[in-house]
Amino acid sequence: MQTLSEVKNLAYAMMFTLHKVKSVNIEEFKPFFTNLPVDPYIKGNYRFRRLSRFKVLGDELIKLPHGYLFQSKKYNPLLGDIKREFAELDDAITKLEDFKKLVLAFIDYCQLDEQAVEIGVHQIRTTCSPDNYGNPAPEGIHKDGTDFVGIFSVGRNNIQGGETELYKSKKESPVFHKILNPGDLLLVNDDEFFHYTTPIQPLVSGEGTRDVFVLTCPSLLKD
């Protein structure tokens, strides 16, 4: 089993990589994004969210007990030093074989010992309308305060914008900028890069949605 220092050495070795996860059927996930609770910590009622943490035990993906999300203001100037609680991911989605494949793909791409790590999975929908643009990253250009971040795109419906950017410094131009299309998984070394996603607005009249899973290791969840 890898020690914590060995895990972190692997984290430092990986800068950022983009993968197309062809083994996962994203259609299995889409129905579960229609009933997400509103994020009560963001003004405007345009972001919806669930959050759970997991470990791998043998061939099984195990959901760990409920916890709260905590980040310091160093990493999240908007919502830092606040205990945030979100509803757990629906048990039905966590039991999907494709959900397990996604978590294992994240662990595998990051070269982690699957028996030794705890993964946080954020299920997030950002909405927009002609009168209310959606902001996937209201905290601005930021780090999460973890080792690895994975952003997996599930769906983009009637939107423009939502480009994901990576920065070595907040004062410099981005070193990476791309719209993540469904099936794309962007892996980021959180120690090395700041990240940000630009606001979204509808392509045509009506509501637009951007659906993603954000995976983190460690999970950032506390008991």
C-alpha cells in the first residue's frame, strides 16, 4: 500500500491531462441531474448540487458516512471557513456500474492505490436563462485545497460559454482553456494549477444547463 508521501509524489508528477472516457455511458447519469437540490450557499438559485465520498473495498465502491465540506478562505474566498452540507448522491446512481467505472477511471488515471484513497464526488448542475447567466465557478480563479481534481462533463444543453481554464498564476494568462464536451475528463494537479470555468448563457431562448461531476482526492469532507 502506498504511503501518503508516495501518493503526494504521484500527485506532483501529474500536471494536467485530458481524457475521453469511452468506457462510461453518460446517458445513464442524465436522469439523475433533473432532481438535484438547489445549492443553498450560492445566491440566485442557478446551481444545484449533491455530494458524497467513497472508498473502494475489493470489487465494491463503498459510500462513506455523511460529512460536511470545509475549505479555508485561502482556497475559497467566497465560501471559505464555512461548514457546507449537501444532500448525498442518489443511491441509485452510485450503484450504477458506469458510476463505479468513472470513479475507478479517476483513480487509475491519477495512479492512486484504490484501496488507500477517499474520493469526493460532487454532482453539479449549473443553469442559465436569458435573464440570469449561470456561473459554474462563483469563487473565481481558485484552487480546491486537495491533491487531485477531476472534472467530468456529463451534458451541455442550450448553452454557450462554460470554458474551463487552468492557470499557473492568477496574474497570468491561462495555460489551458477548453470547453469540456460530454465524456471529457480533465485531471488537474491542484497543487500546481488554479482552475476556473467561465459563465454560461443560453444559445437560444429558454433555459440552458451544464452538468458535471467534480471528483477530488482527498475528498475535503469532514465528519
